Amino acid sequence: MAAEGVTAKRADARRNVESILDAAVALLAIDPGVSVNEIAKAAGVGRVTLYGHFPSRAALVEAVSLRVIASTDQALGAIDLEGDPRDAMARLLEATWRLTHRFGAVVIAASGVLTPEEMRRVHEGLARRVHALVERGRDEGAFRRDMPVVWQLATIQAVLHGASAAVHRGDVTTDDATRLVRDTVLAALAVTSSA
Amino acid sequence: MAAEGVTAKRADARRNVESILDAAVALLAIDPGVSVNEIAKAAGVGRVTLYGHFPSRAALVEAVSLRVIASTDQALGAIDLEGDPRDAMARLLEATWRLTHRFGAVVIAASGVLTPEEMRRVHEGLARRVHALVERGRDEGAFRRDMPVVWQLATIQAVLHGASAAVHRGDVTTDDATRLVRDTVLAALAVTSSA
């Protein structure tokens, strides 16, 4: 009986942690400054329960960020990057834009909490895949070679950041931005007649 | 004699103000945090003389910023924006990149000093010219029309900002960036076979 009670309590605790993390991801993605009280309320747990699992707001934000990093890596890992480099880049950009839009505010919330090393890891999984794909596209003649790779990577990042800012200003919708990011990056990478 | 003395003093004062502003533009363009002492030294005037003309560092930074805004407007006004929109865009981007590189740090130094209205004016002269040129290029069939103008303007700004960051990181040289900004923006604006 005592052992069963402990097991049930542990299952409860796991469920609570999951609920807290789910609520925190959802709320931080909308507002990086959301309070611990609001997160507890959305998770359906009390403040005391929340603080029992995460002793500070920073500890909670860190746990959320590591979860976001892991699920981002998983989502990127599931993208098919084989075949025509242009099509593969379109798939990678679409997924990246979706993830940026979904988790961008979480990364902002985390910027004071994660270590520089952890922050680097947020971008690394994406940067590595984009880099490999740009190299393959150049090798196979799909992308222009009269610009340094490092410039092409900087351009892709700049267009993605510019898209976030444009959506934030209300200049374009999130859905439109998906197509615009793709078409703009593919145009910037395309082999031109003069190249 | 008294009148001549006053005239000579005024001429001295004007020369000192010019020397201080010249030195301040040059030093702030390298380091937004440069001290008033360093500016006075580079201008060849004493601290007391400098503070006689500019009662605070903020007042000096404001005067420098207004001068930079005026000379940027003048430089942009001198660019030939007629003829083929692609060539005109290449000229405008080259001048913009040169000005950004030269005065970018001054604008950063000014960001806490200028009013939002003054800061807006820093970008307005450029934004207005780029906007008019993108519109003309679309009308004349030189630039693609399957993207909103506001997106194309955001892309141009994003590429310029990305270039500054890339130079700052040491990824590309300032000279290389001139060509890369031009080629990337023209590729992003170009009419494509699928457009």
C-alpha cells in the first residue's frame, strides 16, 4: 500500500511537471514576460506545487528552453533534405520559419537565463543543416558560387529576422511570410545568367 | 579695434565648433562610447572650450547627429536615380552601404540622445528614395511584382543590416560587402521565369 502510494504520487508529480512545462511553452511563446502565477493557473496547479518542481522562474524558463531546443532539433531532424537542393531548402525554410514563429519568444525569454553555450546550441542545429545544404547546392550547380558561403548563410538569417520584424509590424501575415521567405532566399541563392 | 576683436573671437569660436564637430563625427563613427576628453584632444581644444560650446556630452552627440543626418541627406540627394532601375538601385545601395558603414556608429551613439522623431528622420530620407525606386522598377517591369513592396523594402533593410553584422564578425570585408549587398538585393528583386 505504501509503495503504491509513492508510485501514484510520482505519477502525479510527472503529470504536474508535464502540465507546467506545456503551459509555460505555450504562454512564453506568446509573452516572454509572462508571470509564474499565470503559468501555474494555465497548468491547473497551485503556486506551491509549481515552486516545488521549479524553485525559481529562471529554473522554469531554463527547463522550457531546453525542451524547446530538443523539440526543435527533433523537428528539423525529421525534414527530408535529400533531392533537389532548391526543394530541400524550401522545406527547411518553411520548417524554420514555423519554429521561429512558434518558439521565438521562448528564446527571447531564455536569453537572460540560458548560458551563452546553451544559446549557441539553440541556433547550432539549424545553422549546421542550412550550411550543409548550401554547400551541396553549390556543389551541384543549383546555388550560385560567386558569393561566399558565409555571406549566403548570413543572408538567409537576415531574411528570416526581417520576416519576423515584418510580421511583428503587421506588414505581412505569418502565412504570407512563409512563401516570401522561401521565394526571397531561393532568388538570392539562384544561379544567375551573369554569375 | 574692439569690433575687430569681437569678430576675430567669433571666427575662432566658429573654427573651434567646426573642429569639435569634425573630431566628434570621426571618433563617434569608430566608437559610440568615446569620451568628451578624447574628442576635445582630437579637436585640439581644451575641455573648457568644448563645454563652452556644448554644455554636455548629450548636446554634442545631438549636434553631431543632426550634422550626420544633413550630410547623409545631401549625399543621397546627389545620387542619380534615373535610368534603368537596376543600375539606379546599385548606385543607391552602394551609397547607402558606404554611409551606413561611415555613420552607423554615430547613429548608435545618438540613439539615447535624439528624439524618436529625429531618429525617424535618420532613416526617412533613405527609405523614401528606396521606396520610390522599387515602385518605379515594378512599374517598368525590372523588379518582380509577386511580392508586396513592403516586403521588398524589408528585405533590402535586412540585407543591409545583415551585411553590417557580417563585417562586424569579420566574415566579409567592407569592400566585398558592397558588391554582395548589391548582387543579393538585385537577385531578390529580379523578375524570375516563374514570377
